[in-house]
Amino acid sequence: MHNNVVDRSKDVTILELLDRVLNKGVVLTGDVVVSVADIDLVYLGVKLMLCSVETMNQLKSGKSLEKESNI
Amino acid sequence: MDKMIYAILSVKKKSGKLDALLATLKGISGASLYAVVYEGIIAVVSDIEKSDLITDRSNAIEYASIIESLVQQFPLLPMCYGSLMESTDAIAEMLGRNYTELRQNLKKVENMREYGLKIFCDPEKLKSEFQAISKNDINILIEPSTEVKNSVYREYVRNKLKEHRLEESIMTYVNSVIAEISGCLARLNAVCKFKKMPSATIMVDAVFLLRKDKKDELLKVVNDLKNQYQKLNFVLTGPWPPYNFVDTRIK
Amino acid sequence: MMNENKILFDTGSLGELSKELGKLTDKEKSKLKLNPDNAESGLAKLVMTLVELIRKLVEKQAMRRVDGGSLTDDEIERLGETLMKLENKMDELKKHFNLTEEDLNINLGPLGDLM
């Protein structure tokens, strides 16, 4: 019973960490932010770009399209 | 060979403190960490092959650990995982282009830490509680004033209106909880950001930025809130590097 | 370093939080994947998401009008008919493209979820 609580605490810590490091923080150029009157409306993140490049590379090498991450 | 950036730091004067720290740490794939300097701000970098950049759990956690080690000693802005640039020159140029904003942002987070508060509710209980309140006045508006048969369309509107009023009542409640939290945290000089109902069970997802020595006061505030809102569950995590308080848009 | 437990305060929702965070770090949810196999349905998803957003906004605004009490019986009747038909049509389209309510809620990065 105690083990369960400790494991879940660890899980939550790791998941909170991953949510931050993968989805937040400073993002480099390559983002597309569509804004109207200085109000940001639509965000296309860098990760979307990374996906496309990877997909393209896989297509070039003739490999079948595989899932790109193992999280 | 690309360069991976972990964080952007501000360093007060030329001391060997940073280099000493970097010497004790290892980057992704065991690469060594080094600093790219532009006046008072520094990017912490390691060399990486693009093919090594697999987004798997252990790499991301390793990356975050480095940021965690750095934040103990320097004001910093954490980079999102996957921040690559082609060369140290490109990095220095990027720092230069964004110098003013980065400095401002770094000043804002100096000696601060981020904390996350998630507040959970039971959506069914919440709905039944607020349904009871708005039940009485539901019929007033859409009862036909003359002899009109009760059509399927009228019934549709009636149901939608019920839903709508329920949502509004719940949102009013959520706003009141957020107002209460903001008030309490203003006394701690904290910056707050809130997300309302990001999921059915998470009623509020909040992040706070406050001085690192205010941790105990924050705990007391959350404890008081727990006593005030007995039907809700609170989970507070932290301290974190300021991931949610980087407001610099990199040009 | 990362074995450090960051949980400062918890009144019993760790299991729930664990589940929700799992969804956030799940690659399925946040990426709008376009590849040759599903390019068409990927685009359909994007279009449907926008249409659904507009439909929900229109519905919300309509309900505010009804709540405000300024509509006649006739207007309420016609509103009901239009909204109902719109919703039914969307349900049809969702079935046709095999999309669920969840599918149409894309993640907008720092702006959070669309709906």
C-alpha cells in the first residue's frame, strides 16, 4: 500500500517534469504564430516541423512511416 | 553535428563558477557541456548528432536534470527539449538578436521558482450540485406565451439552455476559486497563470512564480485553501525551473 | 537528481493526475500527424475541428440570446430547428470520417487546447 503511493508520487513527478520540458520552456525560431491585431491565435510548434523533416527523411529512404517518439 | 541548447543563464561577473559546474555535468549521449557567451547572457550547450535526438523518456529526463542542476546556482530560462542550432556563431547571434528581451525575462525569474497547483473536482458531483440550483428558473423563459404545440425544436432549445446555464454556473464557481487563489497569492508577491477546466476532472491548472524563500508560506496558503474547499482535491508540485514563465518570443 | 520528489502537497488525487499527465505526454494526442496514408483524413480532421469550433461558438451565442429573453417564440422555434439540424449534420460527418469528439480537440501549444 505504501509502495503504491511512493510509486505514484514518482510517476507524477516524472510526468510533471516531462510535461514541462517537452511542452514548455523557450522555443527557438521555426515556430509559426498566426496573429491578428497583436493577439496570437494559432501556434504551430517546432515539434511539428521536426515531425515533417523526419517524415521526409523516412520517405526519402523508403522506410515505412514509424512512430517517431517512445514516450 | 548540431548544438543542443539546455538553458539560457545570466551570469553576474566573470567567475569560474559556471565552468566549474559544467565540468561536473554530462550532456545527452555523454557529451560535455560548454558555454556560448554574449555579453551578460550565456547559453549552455552540448554537441549532438541529430540522430541521437530521440525523444524518449530517459533523454528528456536527463536534459531536465541538467537544467535542474543549473537553476540552483544561476537565474535561467529553460529551453524546450529539442532546441537545436547549427553552430556556436548562430547561437551567439540568436542571443544578440534577443538580448534585451532575454535580459528582462532573466531579471523577472531571478531568485524565483515555479510551483504548479492542480485542483481536482468530481465532475458528476459538481454537475448535480449546480443543476439543483438552476433547475427552478429554467422554464420561465421558454414556455410558449400562446397556444403553441411543444415541438421537438423547442424541446431541443430547452435542453441546450439547461446545459448552457449549468456550464455558466460552474464557470462562475471556477472563476471564484481562481479569484480566491489570486488574492491569497498576491500577498506572497507571486505571478500566477491559470487554465480553467483543462479536463473534466481538473478544475484548475495553475502555475505560480514566487521567491524561492516563500515556499513555506505557499504551503500554508495551499493548506488553508484545502480547508476552505473541502470537496476539491489539491496537488502542489515544485519547486521547478521557470518553464511556464518564459515570455520571450525568440526572433 | 531527478529522483527528488517534487510533490509538496497532495489531498489524494495522485492517481487522477498521473492519468491526465499520461495523456499530455502521449504522442497521439498533441500531434496533427500528416503522412501519405492519412493525409486526407488529417486534413478532414483539421477542417472538421474548425467547423465544430464555429458551431459550438454559434450555439453558445444563441443560448445567451435565449437566456437574455429577447427572442420571440417563433424565433426560438426556428433557432432550435437550425441548431438541431447543424448538430445532426456534424454527427453524420464525424461518423463518416471516423472522428470522435476527442479527435477534434487539437492542442495549440502554449494556448492550451482548442476547446
